[in-house]
Amino acid sequence: MKDSFSTKTSIEANGQRYTIASLAKLGERYDLKRLPFSMKILLENLLRHEDGVNVTAKEIEAVANWNPTKEPDTEISFMPARVVLQDFTGVPCVVDLAAMRDAVVKLGGDASQINPQIPSELVIDHSVQVDVFGKPEALDLNGKIEFGRNIERYSFLRWGQNAFDNFKVVPPNTGIVHQVNLENLARVVMTRSIGGESWAFPDTVFGTDSHTTMINGIGVLGWGVGGIEAEAAMLGQPSSMLIPQVVGFKLSGKLPEGATATDLVLTVTQMLRKHGVVGKFVEFYGDGLDHLALADRATIANMAPEYGATCGIFPIDGEALNYMRLSGRDETLINLVEAYAKAQGLWREAGQAEAEYSSSLGLDLADVKPSLAGPKRPQDRVLLENVEANYREALAPMSDARAAKSKSATPGSAKVCKDGSEYTLKDGAVVIAAITSCTNTSNPAVMLGAGLLARNAVARGLKVAPWVKTSLGPGSLVVTDYLKKAGVLKHLEQLGFYVVGYGCTTCIGNSGPLPEEVSAGVAEGDLVVTSVLSGNRNFEGRVHPEVKMNYLASPPLVVAYAIAGTVDTDLSKDPIGHDAAGAAVFLRDIWPTNKEIGDTIAATVGPEMFKKNYADVFKGDSRWNQIASAEGEIYSWDNSSTYIKNPPYFDGMTMQVGKIEDIHGARVLGLFGDSITTDHISPAGDIKATSPAGAFLQGRGVSKIDFNSYGSRRGNDDVMVRGTFANIRIKNLMLGGEEGGNTYHYPNGDKMSIYDAAMRYKSEGVPLVVMAGKEYGTGSSRDWAAKGTMLLGVKAVIAESFERIHRSNLVGMGVLPLQFKDGENAQTIGLKGDEVFEIAGLNDGEAREIEVVATNAAGEKRFTVKVLLLTPKEVEYFRHGGILPYVLRQLAAAPKAA
């Protein structure tokens, strides 16, 4: 620490002195009281890491003098205190680190140079699927299937756990990564011995999952990054970012009777998407926080990616300390958090002066109403009373298209025989009802609310419709404990909501197959069926390939719609079902009161549950501990594996740094519209047998039943590059908007899969571009959406706008992000996708705008684009071919340890 501003001092907590970089001392020179909470955390991070090279006094001054309304243009370097990973994104991270060990040795370095420099914790939560449901043995059977499918991946992670320092793995059947992070891993204030001194500093985190922001609910600044950026942070590299704008969101009042935290977050998401917060911090403040439990705050923070913000942070206050006690944190840590936050001006008191913000908006919590979101985007909130109309409006164009081409004798309807009964399955049927996702399973109010509603429903003799696939993924072992203690787990089970696993399940697309009879009925009637889930994502093709509409809802509403069996009803006024006597039962009849929910929480949820379930969080069960794994610093790659493979990113790499070259003679691989998500670009779910990835796996002797998912195979680039742009719902406008991952190969115009076209272009030496509309790359922080794009041979992506994480990932993999000028896109310019592109004038990355020339048989079109290499550091990364080659060369050139 260079300490240009003389801020190094100490505080006392628990009878011990801790060194800190004091914001109070810096506040003697600058007015820091006006700064938002999140900006103060950035400022402390810079003070502590000032070295005159990566962090300079000029950067510190820029944040201290922050102008809230100024467009971001000043680069700073941020260094998170730790990294948290989940297994879908974590496995490729560990694969990359293993590959870097091989590469650094070839470049003359030591394998031990590739080692996490900060605490890095991986939670296995994305692999369990809902293969078995609706029966007591579902949890055990799904666990057996999970281990059978993923034994290679788990063996590899066990090797990593032993091979790397500062790297720990939370085994399967523990919980969802963000819930485990909130309930156990988060420190809020961290300590570390540096230079013989015990330092205290804010807990900050990068996560390889976009919903890392959930931890913002307890005052921990963190956000989702691609695996590439996370790896760089793990290896000690600061993250380059522009000083952000901070949007203030003022909360007042308290939630009304019948409204849940889910309804609140869907309202907040809709408001902030409309306001426009992409690339910005969002900070919540106001007296409404006095009536907002920590779990409710975490629910709101969790969905920051859905409203488009980098983070959605809440300050540290008494409620944060209450939650730390509730979740079994040590009292010495809690005392340190309070002392540190108060000393640094990071503590919130009711009624304190408001900070300055770039812009502000507000919400009276009393105005929140029961809501869902859908049928295909999380920001499309629908009031409960309007769901029926929303469904019918979305159905109309699908129904018209079906009528024009359907082969079904009775489209929209099918007779189904299941379990000895016959029933009619219709459009709008809820075929999946899933209580899933850390967004809601971390919140006792909505989980116990679902249990109490189930109790009341059972008491009235209600049952779930026979075509509904029900599942309960509690999010952590603690949730199961308090559902049992409250006596409501048995009622959920009576309605078919048995625990299926401790993971993301349906929210990540691991919904498993529909029952054969239901699947056949959907196909027979060409049905537009639905899912209702308590998740955070409902993008097309994500939840299940046979389900075309998906609605996000609170856990109590998931149970309610499972009973109703359809979204083609108005649960605000229509009966949810009928009791044994034939009398109508309405949702209002079985909905628990806020007081009953609160009283149940108070009587059931306590620190003993957290302490018991997290006592040996890294130990794992017998299945985990029986897995054999390799040993040694260097991983022994198995060339026969279809799960784990040495990636080609460093093949032929030397110490020579390149230049950013212009792109000549490029062809269009795909032309896409608005809201292309990372799920569209790199799907996580089902692998079709007829897809390039399916064909590859079958060619390697893997049967369809053992395909697993794209997410589980992210450690093998052969599978993942074939899955890039292979989502069944992606629409390539070159083909008139036809669904599926196909394109035309030019100049001959042959139609083929995007992968096959890319490989043909590669053999011809032709570089590629992708074009798209607004919000390209929304959704998960999926590094494979950038890795696969690069491996296909795409050199540039030209879009109207990019989601923050995906743009960063593209840069990290050496793919150039270019942005159309405001008001322009491929359609306004008249681009068809058959053109040859010249992208020149990049000036080794120094150009801010360049002219693109696109030529086809009709002539030549010229248009100007912005070059989205936003910081000098990103330009430097790009010259190296991406972040990882940059880091590798730095480490290989560093002096070897004695």
C-alpha cells in the first residue's frame, strides 16, 4: 500500500487491533458523506491497493471527487477479496487453470505460478436434475443419477481441490451457490495478514454466475463476471472498470397483506428496466428498509441481472447483523462488522442524510400487488389478475401459426391417459410447477408461505392437477429443516412437492423430462403448455424444450397454479378448485396472512439450524468422498473423456504479443434480433440428438440417455463449440426468423447448421461476424457464450447494444464488440447477411469509431460503428488475444520463486 493520502490507521474490535485504509481520514480532504455506500467500498478498495502502477493516486482522487451525473470515462482497477463459483461455470475455470499450468511450463515458467491468490470457493449446485419427482425417494434417486452422470467432472474438481491453494469445493447436496454464499460463505468484513499486520476490509466478491449480486443484500459488493475475468482475479489480476454511475432506489412504507418479496422484486425489476440501469450500480435506501427483512433484500439484490444493473446493493445496518446472528455467524465476526462499518461510514441509521445519486426513483412498498412475470422475460411483470389475458394474448400468434401448419387433428387439445385415468390436456396447461432458485428459496417468508398455503389447500381437499410435474428444490438443507419444524413439509409432499435435490434444478433448465404421456400429448396436440416456477429466468428454451411459455412466480403462487393446472384462469376471482363436497375454493380462502407467516418464521427459524448444516460444509457425503481423483500439480488429461478436455486456447502460444488487426473479407455467421440471451448463444440444457453436439457425442459412443446437458459438458470444448448458437428457439433472420441454430453458407447459399457453416468458413480461411439488435448477451454470465463464439471463428460482433458481462467476456476471448450508431441497425442499413465485410481502421485498438463496408451483389453499404474496447487495459488484453494469454505471459515472465 503506497498510502499517498496517509489513510493507514487501525481500529479495535474484540480486544484486537486491525489495520484499515481509513475513509474517515480521507474524508478530512474530500466530502465523502455525499458518496453512495457502494462508491465508498470502491474507494476503500483503491486506497488499500494503491501501488502507483495498477492503482494510482489519480484514480483515488477521481472516485473521491465522483460526479454522479458524469458519463463514465475514468478507468479504475478493482480487486475483489474473493471469488465464488458454481460448477457449470466453475468446471471450465478449473479446466482453464489446469491448461494454463501446462502452458506456463511450456513458456518456461513453473506450474505453481498458476494458483488462486485469493479465497476461491466453488459450490456444486447446477448438476442435479429433476429426473424423479412426486415421490419420497426422489431426492435419493436424483442424487444417484447426478453422481453417475457427473463422476468425471466431480473427480476433476476433487483433483483441483487438492492441486490448488486457496481453492475449496462445497460438494453436492448442500445448497445453491448464492444461498450458501449468503447463509455461510460471506464474511461481510474480511481479515487477512499482510506484511505482518492484521488487516480488516470489506468483503467483496466476483462470482461466475450473474446472480452473485444476491450477496449485495447483506452489504457485500459483488457481481457476476465471466469465468475468464474470474480466473484473472483468482490469479491476482485487478479488474479494469469505469467509475460507474449509481442509481438510487428509495423504498418507503411496508408490504401490504398478500404481497410477497417475489411480487416486490418483479415490480422493482420492471421499474428499473424501464428506467435504464445497464452498466450502472443500483443502491437501495430509505425508511422502507426498516420494514424489509434481510431475506427480502437478498431477493431484490439477486435479480440485479434481470433489471440490468451491475449490482443492486443494500447498506450494512442492524438488520444485517440480525441476519448474521440468525445464520449462526460467530459473535466476534459480528462485532468486527459493526465496528468496521461504523468507523468507515458504511453503517446505515434510520433517517440519516441521503447520498447523491446519478438518478433516483422510488417505490412505496404498500403499492406492491401479487404478480408474475412472463411468458418469456423476467422484466415483463403481469398482475395476477391479468395473467389469463396475458397468456391469451401471447397464445394468439402461436395459435395462428399452428393452424397454418399443424398436422394435429385437434391442435391445442389432446387426450392423455396417465395412472389409469384419462383427461384432456389443453393449451395453457401448467405441466411444470417448480419451487426452485436461490432468488426465493433463500427467503423463509415465501417458503413457509408456500408450506402454509399447501396445508390450507390439503385441509380443503384440493389436489394438484394430474399433468403437473411438481418439484421442491429447497436451496439449502436449512430450508428443509425449518419446513419440517413448521410441520408443513408433509403438506407440500401431499401435493406432490417432494424435495428433488439441493440445486438450481428447473431455474437453470435442469427440469428433467416430462412424463411420457404428457410429452406425447403435447406433441399430439401441438400444445402451447406452460411452466410456473419461483426462478429468476424464463427465457425461451431455457426451462424445457417442450414448454413454450414460462411464468416466474412466488413459491405460494407456484403451488396455487399447480392446483389450478392452467394459466388460462384468473386466480384473483376464479376458483382454484373444488373441495370434496363440490364447493368452490378460491385462492383468497387458502392464502396465509402476513402475521401467520411472520409468527411461523419466529417459531421455527433459528441459528442452530445453520450451525448444524454448515458445520462441515466442505466435507461432503459418502458418495463424494468415495470418488477417486488424480494427483499432482499437472492434470493428466484423458483423451477419451467427453466431459474434461485440454482446451485449445493456448495452442502454439509464444511470448510474442500481437497487434489488433483489421478484419478483411468477413462473412456473416448469424443475423439476430433483439434480446438475444446467453442461453440463446450457449444453451445450458438439453442436447438434441440431431444437433452437431448430439452427433459428436453419439460418434464417441455416448447414448442419448447419457448426454446430460450442455451446462455439465462445459469442460469439453468439442461439445460446447458445437452447441454455440444451437438453442432451439434462436431465430436467425437470414432464414426469415426460422427457429433453430441454422444459417446460410455464402457465396453458394447452402443451408446448414451454424457450426457446420463456421467450420466450412474456417477451412476456407474466411473470418466471421455476428450481427444483432438490442441487449445482445443478456442473462447468465456465461463465458462459453464468448468462448464458443471465438472458437467458431467469429472475429467481431456488431450489435445495437450489449449486456455488460457478455461484452466483457467477448473482449476477454479476443472477439471485437462493435456497436451500431444510435438509431441504426442491420435492418435500417439494409444488411441481409449475404455481404462481405471490411472492418478497417482499428489502429491497433486506439480507434473509438470506425467505418464498416459491407458489399454484396446489390452494391456497397457503409456505416459507422463504435469500438467497445472501453479501457486501455481492455485494449492491452485484446493485443494479447484475451485476458488469459495476457495473464499467462505476465506469470511466465515473472521471476521464479526461489
